[in-house]
Amino acid sequence: MLNFKGKNNRIIIISLVLLSIILLSVIFVEGAGSGSTNKVNLTVLSHPVLYTSGMGGDEGLIPEFMEETGYKVEVITAPLEEILQKTVVDFVSGSGSYDIITYNDRSMHSGLADYLLPLDKYVSEAGDDYKFDDILESTLACNRFDDHLYGISFRYGCFMLYYRKDIFEKYDVSVPQDYEDLMDACEKITKGLRSDGINDVYAIVYGGEPGHAIFEDFSTWLFGHGASIADANGNCLLNSESAIQTLEDFITPYKNGWSSPDTPGMTRDKLTTAMQKGKAAMALIYGGYWGLITDPEKSDVYDKFSWSLIPSSPGVKRGRTNFGGWQFIINKDTKNPDAAWELVKYLTTPNAAKYVALEHANAPVRKSVYNNLKYLERYPLAKDWLKAFEASGLAIPGGHEKIAEIMDIIGYEVADALVGKKSPREAMLNAYEKVDKILKH
């Protein structure tokens, strides 16, 4: 039996009581903390650029979300190829290792529907503040399969015509409205430059490296001609006269010396550098590169540029172009589907979209951002970006699981035509035969 009598014993008892209270307080606090942070654990697999520009990085939206919800979010970054490899393994195994994944538009296809969480119910219950209708519908098209939504767009860019206004003014050249105008402009600018003894500046620059680089630029011209790779029923359209005419026009500047002799090896980085160094009068280029060519620290001619919608063939909606971007998708096997949606919703609200667009130069997908006065002040061409989005669509409606192979086929056939190995008709018919087999398989 314990003896509580005596001064020393009372001191010991009081000390033990105080110690017990302290220990219980610590256990309670730590328990509450671990309960709130460990109750829900989410893992995001993202491209590193998207984590910084699309989510704000280590001091951006995800830390805010964790603080507000008490959830723990781990972000794993990887290049696209690695993301695709990791997710294939995860999807097939059903392990649900990655709750939320960033996928680009080219990687979205109907075969993913079996592995992704449908988002229709979540969107319908998101509330008026989420303003789902504010997201550009053209960017959501690649996320819809069999009348269900499987992704939320958050970063997209389209192609535009960026040109040197000083060169256009000097040689009295009008901004081209169609592809006949574009050829005339190239010829007139080249004659003017050469007559002035300027031999290292070219009328136009565009990607010609075989494979994906040339595919991206060619598909921009393809859309501008009113053509596409396939229709909504999966029928290949590369044998159409408009597709063949696109390739005729595409190779003409290089064949006539209006573009750089380096065109067959031109990558997007080299193209951008040529514009920054003042070596080209114009380019049909990814819209987001406006910031690179007008940056005083990176561009020698930063204050010489203007912009326009890309040329369009007669009867084609003005500004119809190729576009590309990224979306958040949720793994069907996630252990926390509701929490995963909470995070996706948090990252794609109107306020979040405005924040990453203004503070991290993220290419927005919400109409409200394009019409925001601060955004327009910083990017005065934003309203024309919006017009281009609204005029554009997908190269292959519904996507395709072998899109990388399709892009390579088209890219290499176009590259052969560019350097004269094949006629434009021969190259397009070859591409049609190969792509059509894939689409019908």
C-alpha cells in the first residue's frame, strides 16, 4: 500500500501528477496532429515544370491546401516518359500508388477510362463558386470518353503567328490572313532582306527536325488549312486534298530559300533562339513563347514583335490551330477518392488559375483569366489566345493509345517531303496508309 504521508511523498505525488498531465498533453497534441495529417495521405505524380508553374511549387497551392485541410500531400516529379511508364505499371497492378497524375493531351485516350476515376459527379457537386463552365471546352475535349469526364485541364497553350513589326513595316508587308498571303509575305520579305545585303535573316522559321518537332509545326499548318489527322469516327483524313496542300505549302519556304537552311534540323528551342536573336521575321509558334521572345534579358529584339492569329484557308474559322496542354487525372484505385478530388478542385478553382497565371506564368484554361484586367495588362494578346482556343479542336477526337507512333509516322513522312525525298502527295499517302491501319486496328 502506498504511503502518501510526509512532505517528500507529497512533493513526489505532485510531481508525478504534473508529469502525467504534461505527457498526456503531448500525446494528445501529437495524436491530434498525426490524426489530422496522417488520416489522409495523397501522392501527386507531376512533371517538374507543372509543379512550379501550374501549382506554385513548394510555396504555392499545395502547402496551402495541406494547411487548410490537414492532409499530407507528397509530390513526386518526373519527365513525361517516366510518368507514363510509372502509371502504366500502377494502373495494371491496381496498387493505387499515385492518387493524382498530370497527363498531357497527347497521352489521353479512351483506353484509360478503365483506370481513371470519373469526375462527373464531383463536378456536378462542386458548387457555383467552382465555375466549371469557365474552363475552355476545347481543352476538356481530350478528357471525355463515352460521355464521361476523366480529367480537369489546368495548363494549355495554342499556336500563334508572331512577327517582327519593324521588318513588316520596312518592306510594306501585310500580316498574312491565309496561306497564299503567307507565301507572298515570305517571298517579299526575302527579296527585301537580300536587296539590303542582309543574308543571315530569314522570312520565316519553323520546326523541321524529324519526328515530334516537325509533327507539332506541321499539324499547326494542317489545322489552319481546315484539315485534321482523323474524324470523330476514327477515319484517317491524311489522304485529303487539304492535307496534301498543307504539305505543299509547308515545304515551300524551305524549298525557295525563304527559311533557314537549318530548317531540317530545327527544334523548338533552336526556333525560339532564332527569334530571340533576330534571325527570323516571323514564326507560327507556341503561344506561350511570347514571354521568351519579348524578354529583355533573353531577346535582342524584345520590343520588335507583334502578333496575329495564324493564317487560315478560305472557309476555315480564323485562328484554327493546334494546341496542347495538361490535365489532372485521378487514379481509380486511389484509397482516398474524395480527398483526391478536393485537391484537384483546389488546384483548378478560378482563384487558383488566376494566381498561377499571374505569379508563375502558367498558361491558363479559364476564360475569366484571359479577360482579367491584370492578365491583359501583362499579356495584351490574351484575347487572341482565347479566340484561337475557341476555334481549335483535337487532331484525333477521343485520342489514341498509339499517338506517339502516329506522331512519328507523320513527322518522318513530312521530313522526307521537306528535304525532297518524296513528293508531298506521296508522303501524305504513305502516312495515311500507316496511320489508317493503326486507327482501324
